[in-house]
Amino acid sequence: HSEDKNYVGCAIALLNASSINPMILSKLPGYVSKHYFFFREKFGELIPNVNISGIRDDSVSSQGEDISNEKIESFYTEIKQMLEQVIMLYNEDKLTKASTSAMNCTRDLQFVIKMSPILKWNAKFLLFFTKLIRILIKIKSDPLQNTLFNAQQVMKLSYRMENTLKGLSTRNLSELSEYRILAHLLSLVASSSGQHVSIESNHIKELKKRMERAQNLCKNGEIELSPSFTSLKSRLEELIQGKDSLNSAEILNLVLGFQLSTPNLDNRIKGSEAKIISPVSNLDKPFDVHFPLFPEVEIEAEIKNVDDRSGLAVQISFEDGKYQFDSLHTDQMTPKGPRSFLLKANVQIPREYSGRIVIHIVQFQSLDSHHHDSSLLPNQSGEFYKLGKGITMQIQYHK
């Protein structure tokens, strides 16, 4: 397809039209998404920035020629170079350009995740990292807007990266701890409401502990402290020296002056994931349940790269926005390989429920509850992470 001039011309015309009417994307065959990055590389400005996730999946694996691993890796390398540009623009306070480039990185990384099983998890790490940058761009653009919320987002995202991605280096973990320190500093700004923060307060004591843990992580991993962390540590020590308190402007400047660096991700990483084998989506044929029976769904799923099975659960999402969590037990999982299991479980739906449900396999992960500042993540010792795509079902209850 990609060498057919008629196809290429039509694809370019339709992609440009979709920038005005995004509904066009849903009508395009799936193999257009496979060629999108190739067109961008070959034809440059002729190809608009579009959200290729809007192109349907039905023919991605069955039509058109496969994209070679070499092309995907070449594209992935270009994304990493673009991400370096984003970091440079951020550090130079060129935030509008940084934001635009970060959005492009997000879109292109989603494409790599979709198309390359080999690079999927490395690309996902960079996708999460790009999301972190986009939050920091918001903070830098308007530091006092939604300060606590932005701090919480940085904290949660850094924990999600650490808890769901396997094989991260000590340097990667050290960098994530640095972002949690930035989140902690932002929480101090939010909680101080423009007032001074005592050096003897629990907030500052906890901050010192965080920085000490980050320093020990580098020491135990026999790696050097990053220049950004070293600079932040020195500036904080200078501010604290001889003072009884810090004002919020001084704390905020520590965050705004933090210089980002490109993550070192030379090794292949993996991620926790679950693929639901059954049931399958049944929107065209609802699951009928008759009184007085409870609706019960038999679930079978493949689970990979999970170290701790104790936090696994089935999450059922209902149309009214409510959730149901059913904890899973080790006797419901049959080992299939290293950190790989086959799950078989029965889950009951509330009696008399009719409507759509979405089923996910999720994992509960600790948010370092012994150390995190309660003002930053109140009443929250952890979070549930979805381990893959969900299955949508239609339940029809008959009284």
C-alpha cells in the first residue's frame, strides 16, 4: 500500500481533512495508522498532527504489510530525540513550544505502544515521563493554579511508573524519587497558603527524609547524584541555614528552578499486564439473568510480570460511576511461567442490575504509606492500577 501513489495521495488528503473533521478517522482502514509515521517521515509538513487512535483497529493486523522492526525502532529513536528537545525547551522556559512538542511525543509514543510488542514498555515509560513533563509545564506556566492537585498527579504518576514497570535501573528509580521531592515541595506551597513554613515542621522534616532516601538510593546503587538533585539539595540547605522558617515563594523557586534531564533507558523493561480471555464483549447479545439468581461472570485471564499476587483484584465499573472490587486469591491462579499465571475466577454482579459493566484486572500498589506526606495524599495508602484493556458487557436482568 505505502508505495501505491493513488493510495498515498488519498491517504494524505483524508488525513488532512480529518484535522478539520476528526470523524473521518473512524472511517479509515486500520492499515492507515500503520503507515502514518512513515508518511510523516517521508512527506513532512504535508502530514498533519492527528490522533491516530481514532483510526479503527479491525484491519491493523490483517491488512496491509507489516511495518518492520527497523522502521519502528527508527521512529522510536526520533521520538527520544524529540523528547530531548522538549526537555531543553522546558529548561529554557520556552513552555509553549515545549507543550506542543510534548503532545506530539505523547501521540507518537502511543503509536509505538500499539504497534511494537518489543518496544511497548520502554515507550510506555517514556509516555508516563512525557505526562510528568506536561504536568510540570502547567506548573511552570501558572505555579499557583491547582498547585496541590498538580503535586498529587506528579506523586501518583511517579509511583505508578515504579510499581507497574519492571526492570527499571537504579538511575530510573532515583529520578522518580526526585519527582516525588518536587511534588512534596509543591504540597508545601499549597499548604502554606502564602505563609511561612517552620523549619521544625513535620513537612520540612519529611522533606529531609525524602532527600536522604534519594541520596541513599544513589549511594547503594553506586551511582552519582544527578546534577539537578545536587543543585536542589544545595539550594535547600542554603535556604534553611540560619533560618527558622521558609516562605512559599522560596520553596516554589526550588521547583521552578529544577532542571529536567533525559531519562536513561538503555535496558529493555517489562510491565505488569493482564489479558482477559473470557468473557468477551457481548453488546450485541446481552447476558440474560432471571430472578432469583445473581448475575455471575466467569473470568479467565492471562497475567504477566506480576511479583506480588496479593494485590490483584477484579474491578467492575457500573454505568452510575460506582465500582466493585473482588480480591483474587492465589488458588485462583495457575502458574504458567516466571511471574506468569492463568486466572480463573467467578464474580457476582449485584442482583437486579441491568446495564453495561466494564471488567478490568487491577493491582493494588502501595504509595510508600510509611513516608508520604498525609497532606499530599490524604487517607490513601495505595492505588489500583488497571493491567490492560477492559471487557464491556451488557447485563439484562429479568424479574
